Amino acid sequence: MPVQPDLEAVRRKQAQLEAAYSAWIAEKAKYEILAFADQDDIVCHYPDGHTEVVYAAEKS
């Protein structure tokens, strides 16, 4: 018989991990160039606040 996970504990852990990830990304963004997918485009976010599209997806 499979053991059911404690869903409330899983949700708490997920919330902790999401908060830690957000804090880590915010700190990293202060010093490094980060690239993210934004509506199928690849966008670089620079520490000084400007962004640059490095790959523009074809719009059909």
C-alpha cells in the first residue's frame, strides 16, 4: 500500500522553496546578467535595469 504524502507539509515546503528562490534571483540580478523566456522571446535583464531581446521568436 503506497504511503500518501502529507499535502500540507508539501505545500509549506513549496512555499519556503519559492521564497528562497525569489530571494536568490533578486540578489543574483543585482550583479549578473540573467536571461529569461518572455512570451517565447529570450530577454536578458542587466543589473542596471535595462533589458535586451537576444532572440525574438517568430510570430505567426
